[in-house]
Amino acid sequence: MAGTLTVQTLQGPTSGANANKVIIPSGQTLDASGGTLVPSAGQVVQVVQYLRSGSSSSDNLGRVDLTTTTFADIFTKSITTTIANSKIRVLVNCNCYSPDALRGNGRVLRDSTVILYDPYAWYSGAQDMMWWHTDHIDEPNVAVGTTITYKMQANKNGTGTMMYRYSDGAGSTHNSLTLQEIAP
């Protein structure tokens, strides 16, 4: 028999083996697709990722070679918020190789605003493979349905070439920009 049950609060029993639980029996589904299920604060509500999987060093078509001090886009990924005033966790995993002794600066932008800057993201001697890992919580304070574009950019200091998103010979260098929307 189909029908509508209208309630304001569901509450489980206060004692016993299932105290303070509302149980959905096995084989049953709680379908909230027609409405809104509000997550608790701090819960991840969606994840999007730019991933450049590793490949052999002879297949470096996605590599970004920099020979100037001008910042260049290395990764770009957009996310559309599903909750107002949510936080966005930004995780960057980017490798770099240089045949020369150089230093690379890394930064993360929300749209056109720099939200994170590291002047020593990559810093090493000649012929070293270097990694930059960063984990940042951004609070853009935007309305639900807002599309935000995040960019990871890099440049180089010194004379020579920095090769970003470089693949090693074993193809094990995965580079990524991961965005997680977190309930406020």
C-alpha cells in the first residue's frame, strides 16, 4: 500500500541493543533522490580529480616544460558546489624533473585568487626528480551551484628547464589535483 507518512523527527529507542538508532532493514533502501539529504558538518559530499597517470619516460606528451620565470598552469580542475558555504579541500601531488640545479615555485589559485604559495615547492640539485605535495582547506563562502576553478601553477628560478608532470621510466609517477567538497 503506497502512501505518505509525514513526520518531523525520527528517533530510535533510548535503551536496548539498538539504542538511539533508526534502522533500515536489510534489503530496503532509503531513497532521498527526490529531496535533500543534509550531511553532517565535516563530511565529504563530493570528490573530483584531475589525474595524469604515469607512463613510460618516452611518452611524456602531457609534460609541461618551463624555461622562464612566468607562472604556467600545470593542473586545472573545476567543482560545482552542492552545499552553500562548503569548504573545499585541495590536494596537489606534482612531480618535477630538472637536468639543472633549479628551484621551482608552486601556487594554487581559486579562479584568479592565489590561495596558497610555496616559493620552495621544488628545490634540488641537477638531475633530481622532486615532488610537491600540499593539502589545503579553502573556504570560498559561495552559494550552492557555484562552479569554482582551481589551478596549480608553477614556475622556475635559475637558468635551465623544469619539467613538470614528468614520467619516470617505470611509469609510476602519477600527478593529480583532487578537490573534495566538505559540509560546513
